Amino acid sequence: MKLIKLKVQTGSVGLKRIQELAQKVQSPDLPAWWDNIDDWVELIKSNYESDIAELKKWVVKQGN
């Protein structure tokens, strides 16, 4: 998935942490971007289970 889609889609379902990280990843003009990019990608990958749980809560809430 492209980062722009990731940023927009995660923001629309309330996954703010992923949205903020995706914004950083697609902003190579940030100071120390190259030093941080691997850490940001790892944060997305390491927290996906809790983010999926949040997404499931959001989906259930939308069905009510």
C-alpha cells in the first residue's frame, strides 16, 4: 500500500499513531530522516496487532 493511502485511510478510522508515522516516512526533508526511517517502519510493523484491534473496535462501532 502506498504511504499516502496508508496515511489517509488510517486517519479516517482513527489510527492516529500510524497516520503520524506515515506522515514522517513520506517527509524526507525532516531532520535526521535517514537516521529515523527504519525506526518508524519498525514501529508500524511492531504495533500492527494493537492497531488491528483498534480497527476492529472502530468497525463494530460503525455497525451500531
